[in-house]
Amino acid sequence: MESTSAQMSPTRQSLRIRVAAMVALFVAAFCLSAVPANAHQTVVKPTIVLVHGAFADSSGWRDVAASLTAEGYPVQTFDNPLRGPANDSAQLEKQLATISGPIVLVGHSYGGVVITNTHDSDVVANVYIAAFAPARGEFVQGLLNPLIYPGSRLLPPALELKVVEGDPTGLGGYNVDGYIAEPYFHETFVQDVDDATAADMFAHQKSAALVANLEPSGDPSWAKVPSWYLVSRQDRVIPPALQRFMASRAAAGHTTEVDASHASLVSRPGEVTTTILAAATATQG
């Protein structure tokens, strides 16, 4: 008589192994399906490109760039030629072509005109910092109409002109540039910093071609690209009322204000950084 503890037949043992294997596969598949779909996706942070305006250079972005870098964002600055919207946006587009992945463009002052005229499929957001955001056909001097938006101090004697040589964009290599005279720079451009900071900014001032203020803008990128705007309430270059008007078209729902001069990127870098981060995080996939 056979014992009840005798070994099971090979056929039954093989069946049990197969069933166990199927159960294990089912459990593994269930566990994988329970993981969120985006758990394995790597969030790519956009490259942030900072575009300075007239009467400044890229050094004005120093504190903002450092803060963005500390947050893990790749940061580049653009050495704005300040020759005119068509020329300057074409140069910016060349720089953007060397960048892989999404891009956030940030423009201050006339830099806003440049990013408005820049069209690149990798740009996911525009950020305007006390900047011009023209519609098609508008130009800087026309927007600064003192009858409609009074308050700008960017007038003679604060604003002076000079002839520059060796400018390939000018007639016969010559051009007429505007700049802010030293006695007026601090109180006109950046009244909310100390004397030493204002002196350093004046030393880095770049003049802008007169034609840059007169050349009509092309199709605005803000019509298709999500945009943000930070208004400077104490601006003596672009009247705050004009900034609010432009922001209402370009950045409706994404407009904030700061109690700062025209150069808020220098006097209030924290608020400027916060605005840029809001745009960058909102557009990350």
C-alpha cells in the first residue's frame, strides 16, 4: 500500500509551477500599472535667456542669473546689439538655434521689443520686465507718446545723441545713437539703488541706435507664446500706465507689479526672479 506522503506526479508539479509563475506575473503587472504614468518622466528645465535693453548690458542680470542658476536652471545672457528690432531679433534667433530643449525668453526694456520679434519653436514662454511689448506696426517712440502716457524722463537733456563709427547696420558705417547723460542716469534709470551701484551701471551703459526706437515691430511672438509681465510702479523711463496697457494685451492674467524703478532687475532681483520662475514652472512638461 502506497504512503499518503508520496511525491506528487511530475505532471501535477509542473502545473503548480506554471500557475505560480502566472500569479507572480499578474502581481508584477498590477504593481507596475499602479505607478503614475509620469513617474518615470524626467522634467526638463528650460534654458532661460536674459535679454538686456538700451542703456545697459548683460551685467545688470548678475543677481537674477545667480538666483536662477541656484534653482537648477541653465541660464544664458544675450549681448543685445541695440541696432533695431529686425537686426537684434535675428541675432538672438541665431543664439537660440544653438540651444537644445525648451527656452524661456526674458526681456527688459527695449529687450522686450527684441523677444517680441523673435520666433523660435522652442520658446515656451516670454517674460517682460518693465519692457516694451509692441503689437505689429508699433514702435518704441510712438508708444512713449507723452500725450497719452506722460511721465517718461527719457528726454533731453537726460537723453543725448552721438555719432558712432564702424556700425555695419548704419549708412556708410555710421549711425546715430542715444544714451543717458551721466548727471541724469541715476535719477532717470535706477533711482532706487545707491550711488555706487548707479555709477557701476552707468559705466556699463551701451548706447542704442536711434533707429531702434523708430523701426516698426513685426508680428508679436506674445500672440502665440504664453507671456508674463512685471510692471515697475516707479518707472521713470516707461510710464507704468503704458506698461499696464501692453501687459493687458501680451500677458493677461500673468501680470504682477513691483514698487521699483525701471531697472528692477538690479534693485529688486528677488521679485524679478520670482516672475521668471513662475513662467518657467508653468510651462514645464
